[in-house]
Amino acid sequence: MVERSFYNTHSQYFDSMKQYLNAVLMVAVMVTFLACGGQNTPETDTLSSEEESQASSSSNVVEITIRPVGNEMKYGVESITVDAATDITLILENIATSPVMSHNVVILKSNNDDDVNRIGFAAIAAGEANGYLPEDDAILTATPMAKPGETVRVSFTTPSEPGVYRFICTYPGHYALMQGELIVI
Ligand SMILES: [Cu+2]
């Protein structure tokens, strides 16, 4: 930016602002491009989700947003009812501010306390480098870990079998309290 001529005349001011805004826009476009293309995760961006749903028989991807209750170890939504075999994008918007309130949403293939406890314990051993997400056959899908202020998402297809599927937060110390149910009908 040309700071010295910035305020010389109105037209220079607006030219500079225009250049500045163009630069901001370019950076935003680049960040969006990198965010969409740079990750090798099960997430899908909005565009490809729409393309996929147009190609398949279902008409829309259902978006579900979950937020924690402030700085509590508690999901604001503890019961979600969805249709079987439906494309879902689950969004976790972590509005917490406390540094120990990182959260994720790990959906299990069951509503079984043994599975919940085993995965909750294994998460600690999995460690921060793995987002406190253990490898376990009983995990259906999971969002990445969201630090306070972050938003994460995961896209998946709900099970074809109706039933109750537990979801938990696997940040150390959270899973016993931070749970909910995905009810597939
Ligand atoms: Cu949590």
C-alpha cells in the first residue's frame, strides 16, 4: 500500500481503497480455494455436495448445526432426528471461549455404553495430534476437533437401519457428560 499518497486527494484515496479491497478479495478467493482443495478429509464442500445430491436420487443435503451450551460440556442439541440413508452435513460451531472447551462430534454405530466408554478412554491415548479421535470400528463418522471459536463439519450418509446412534465429544474428560442421540427413522 502506498501510505504517503493515501490521503492526498479523494481520488487517490478511493483508488487506494479499491486496490486494497481488490487485494482483500483476491486473498479471500485464494483462502477459499486452498480450504476446499488442500485437505484430504471426508468433508465435502457445498458445491460438491450439491453436485452429488443432484446425481443421486435424494434432492438435498440436510444441514444440521450443533453448538455447545456456552462453556459447558454440553451440546445445545442432544437429540437429532433424521431419515435413514440421507446425506447429512453436520456442522459444529464451537461458540465456547474457555481454552479447555475444544469439542468434536463423534457418531457411533450403536447406542451402547460399552462402545461409548471404550472410545472415550481410547481418545486420550489417541492424543492431540490425532484430534483425540481413536480408530475404532464402532465409530460411524466424526467431525474434526474444534477449538473455541472454530467451526468444523463432516458430511456423511445416515445409516440405512433405523435406530438410536449415540454421539459424543472425545476431548479428554468430556465424553461422560457431552453426549447426544442421532435418531434415525
Ligand atoms: Cu467437548
